[in-house]
Amino acid sequence: MTRQIKTRVSSVHRKTNETNIIVKVNLDGNGKNHVSTDLPFFDHMIQQLSKHSLIDIDLRCNGDLDIDSHHTTEDVGWALGKAINDALGDKKGIKRYSFSYLPMDECLTRCCVDISGRPWLVWNVFLPNVSIKDIETDIFREFFQSFSQSAGLTLHVENIYGQNTHHIIESCFKSLAITLRNAISLDLRNLDTVPSTKGTLSRNK
Ligand SMILES: [Mn+2]
């Protein structure tokens, strides 16, 4: 019997007075991406997320960078998380849980995820209050916070050790990518079932 597996794609358009975002994702892609937020370091991070999760991401954000980078990073996290949640649909057949340890030179970060529909972020990452290009580094918590909320993820990120700020942030994104890649992948032994004894993994149920 040939089994028809539905294409897991979605797009989100979110426009407010602070940001205008269009994002398209394909969960079953190969890591192709076009990312433009006018924040080059942030683009670099979203590109890493796409490349290592194999989620194709097409993302354009026009944000109020004349104020600062806060609204752009936070709202991109929200839109991207919503797109992933939408593309996951009823979550039948997904592996649901995963984790990874991600080394990057002197630095080691662990990310654990449950695609639970019950948003929660644990963020044990100390970032010195410095800027990389135009982004204050403490803003990255806001990205992970809004991403976990709209994607409906229980998400725990911990930087176990590391010195270089660029490495610490990048290892968080790469670890998220590797973790998501496994958690959203389909379990061929369990394709027709939502992996929950409750019977649903919908957001906030
Ligand atoms: Mn880098």
C-alpha cells in the first residue's frame, strides 16, 4: 500500500505598526532559505535554523529598526513559530520529543523540546549585555520566548559552558535546529496516531 503523506507547508502574514512579516515554511524541505530582516546577524541565525532543521524558510520582515531590534526579533519568532505550528497540523505521526547537545568550539549548548501544545520556555543562557552589530544580545531570549509560545513548544535551552557571545547564541539556534529536525520528523511506525495518550497536542489543550 502506498501511503500518502501530506505536504507540511504553511505561510503567515503578520502586520502591525511595529513590523510587517511574511514567512513561508516547508517542514519537509532540505534547508533552503531566503531570510531578510535587515539585521544581518539575526538573518545568519535564522539561516542556521533552516539549514540544520531542513525546514525551508522564506522570511521577509520590515521592522521598526529605527527604534531598536526588539520588535523585529520578537515578532519574527512569533511568526515563524506560528508558521511551524500551522504546518504541523494535527501532529499525527511526529516523534514529538527530542534533544541535542551542540558543541561549537569552546561552547556547549543543550536544547530539549516537547511539541506539546503547552508553550513554556526555560532559558538558562547567560549572555553578557553587549551588542553584535545592531542587536543587543539579551534580545535573543525574546526570540525563543515568542517562538516557543506561538509554536506551542515546551522548550528548554541551556548553555552549559562557553565564552564567545557569537558562539553561545549560534549554538542555541543550531541546537534548536537539530532538535526540531528530529522532533517534527515522522515516526514511520506510528504515522496515523497523535503521540499522546490524551489524543491531542493542539495548542493550549
Ligand atoms: Mn556564525
